[in-house]
Amino acid sequence: MKPGDRWCVVAVRWLQAYQAGAATGVVLAATNARALDVVPIEALRQHAVDVPDDISDLE
């Protein structure tokens, strides 16, 4: 992977990581609403990240 790449994580696995204190950032705009069937919105908001339009500083 390189800076700016995204990957999909199954909601149940993300919740397990969250409960273990190892959750990754979440791009809320790219998260399917069905994830809320599994993960509390508060948990997702705690880990929400914005993706900058210009990622050149990440490289």
C-alpha cells in the first residue's frame, strides 16, 4: 500500500480491533450505513479521519 490508498475492513473485524484498542481510522463518508448495524456510531466518530484533497505531503 502507498499513502492515499484505502482498504475495506469488515465491520465485525473493525469492532474487534476497536474493543482491543487497535482500531484504525475511518473515512466516514466512505463507510456503508449498514456498518451501524454492528458498530456504534460513537466508536466510528472517535476514529473518523479526513482525507486531504492533496496527499503529496503523505508520500
